[in-house]
Amino acid sequence: MNFQRHITGHLENWKKNSDKKPLVIRGARQVGKTTLVQDFAKKYKNSIFLNLEKSADKRVFEEHDDVETIVEALFLTNNISVRDLNDTLLFIDEIQELPKAIQLLRYFYEDKPQLHVIAAGSLLEFAIKDVKSFPVGRIEYLYLYPLNFAEYLKALEHETALDQLNTIPIKPYAHTTLMDLFHRYAIIGGMPEVVKADLKTKSLADLPKVYESIWSTYRNDVEKYTSNATERRVIKHIMEVAHLYVDERIKFQNFGNSNYRSREVGEAMRNLDDAKIIQLIYPTTDTENPIKSNLKKSPRLQFLDTGLINHALGIQAQMLGMEDLSNSFKGAIIPHLITQELISLNTITNAKPNFWVREKNQASSEVDLVYPYEDKVIPIEIKSGAKGTLKSLHQFTIRANHPYTIRIYGGNFKIEEDKTLDGTPYLLMNLPYYLGTQLPKYVEFFVKNYGLNQ
């Protein structure tokens, strides 16, 4: 079963580009990088697949130093004519296993530009340290994450639901169906192997072994992120307890009731962030563009996949019976998933979203997410309560240069006009949870079609 991923459009544009550079697809293990390229390879007359975790596939790079010879050897081995250079895809998987192969990517671009080259790797940040001459400016990147909700609907082959999801504004009659579908997605998450197993068996009871297999793979990789025994112990500790702090702001010092120092935990967290298993989401204090992350303030903890968290917390069966998932695990699961959805849209850059803070002794404020649009920074709260409880949103709005605000919640789509506690008028767009992947389109729709009635 091959899933349709929105990143495929970028691959097709890359294929058409006459001045293409070798393309490196980055992402954590088991998010579907290999499957994505295998499916894309069907658009070529010929394809050559190398996995550098296999010694036999490594050999061609170890035995030869120039790209011309490497290409000739690969074409000979695979019985491909050099006349088909422009209709052949070379895929180098797990390229982080051989720093020399990363270094040679620049020469594929300079010496064999007709050949279409894609590489993939899950621990590239660590391998890059061993590359003597990194091909800066000679390669380009795409980023892949777990399936988002739109991709999940494609996996279900639920075309009518997908059509409704892409209709702006959403039709009221589609709300219940989309909420039901999103409920299941929020429980199992978007890891391809999990989605595949759930589509096959339709039973949560069959999923734990899949989650455990994925998580054990990450645990086994731990040694690759570390250079000494202390680092290894700190990372193992983080991976054992971090799910208990999902969507919380954290302190590095003594994290998870440990005796580890801030420097040790911070370095381990940044390594896991590089591996895309855990991400550190930093706040901003800006209400106007450009948004700047404040690295001096406590970050929020974001995982690769919400389904992995739900499994680790043992709450999936409980979530099945919930009417509003905003109540699950202290209200943390839905905000985490919405953030995951937004991150999944960043296929060209590795940009992370921000949340907004205003920290004062008497009264502090925190807005779940902020979204940059043109000259505006739009605040987003994720909750199910009445709009009158949006105190932090009010604090942001009072300081902003525009009236647009968003609440993501378990209710229907609607746009309202209201006033903050000090009487500042503002517009509130209420979006159902399932529209997380559509947020960019809804922000544009909101700003271009609505204004305050003066």
C-alpha cells in the first residue's frame, strides 16, 4: 500500500526542472521516505536503488572516487544504457551511513547533471559532522513527516471527505463526518506503518506491536546520537519520560525528576531535535513580523507523532469513548496534534511554529500558536471553551496591529465579531480541529474577506 503524500508535487516540480540539483529528503525513521521515492520512481524508464546500510551497495562509493566511474559502474551492473541518463533515477537511501557519499553529491550535480539523483537519510545532521567538504549550494532539501489528516483521508480513499476538507468554507453538513474521521486519526496518529495496520485490521488491539517496533528502532538508534556514556544515559532517560510532558513548557535542569544538569539535558534534547524524534518549540514575544524565537525562554516539547504519545500514555482505548478529545491527557493531545499538522506542511524548509508569551510578575499570558501572514501575526488558541475564556488571546489582540484571531476547537466553523476585556474590537474565526492542515488557506480567506464593521 503506497500513500499519496503532498510532498509528491514538489518531487514532480523537481523532476521537470532543467537545472535540478541532487535532492535530499530528510525526516525521522519510518515516516515513509523510502516508500515515497519507490513510488515516484515509477515515473522513470529506469531506476537504481542503493541502501548504504548494505555493504554491497556501499562498495561502489568505497572503491571509486569519481562520479563518472561510479555512474558507469552502476549503469553496467543494472544493465542500463548511458543513453538513458536523463530518464534514470538514482536513489541513495540511508546516505548518512557513508559521509563520502554525501560529499560526492556535489559532483553528481557538476559532472552528471542529466542524472536524476535523490538521497534520503534519517540521521543526516550527525553524519554531516564527518563530511570533509559538504556540498553547500549543490543540493536541495525536502522534509517529510508522518501523515497529516489530509493524507490520512487519501489513505482511507475517502474522496468525498477529502473534497469537503478542501472546500472553503467548510459546509455544515460535512462537520460530523469529518469530526468522526479526525477522531480516529487523532487516536492512532500518522506513522505510515500504524495507519497501514489500522486500515487492515480496524482494531486498536493490533497496533501496540507496531508502535513498539517503531519506538524500539528509535531507542536502538540512541547510540548514534551520542559520543559518550553520559550522553547515552541522558538521552535514554529523556526518551523514557518525555511523553509525560507533552505540550508542556519544560526546564532542562533536572528534567523528568533527574539529577542531570541543564547543559547535559539541553544537548541531548537538541540531538533528538536534530533526529526529528522530539522537537523544541520556542516562544516569541513578537506581535508583528518578523517573528523571532526567544531561545532564552522555556521551550515546549513536541513529539514526532501524537499516536506514539497516546500509545506510550496508554490512553487510546479511553480516547475512543470521548466525545471531545480536548479533554484527553490534561487537554494536551489536540494542541500537540494541531502543531504536528502545521509542521507537516513545511516540506521545503525546516521551519517550526512558535507560541506567544507575555511574562509579567502579576499576570502572564500564553497563546498556543502564532501564524505569520503578510505583515500580520495571527494568534491561535486551541480549546473548546466559550470565547469569553480567551484571556491570552485578548492580551495579544490588544497589542497587535490587526483584528484577526483564530480559535481551533471541537465546534462548527463560524466567524464572530467581539471585543477584548478593555473594549478593543476583534474578529474571531472558529475552526474545527480537523482543519489544521487547511490553516494557511483559511487565514487567507479570513483576512481577504472579513473586516471590522466600523
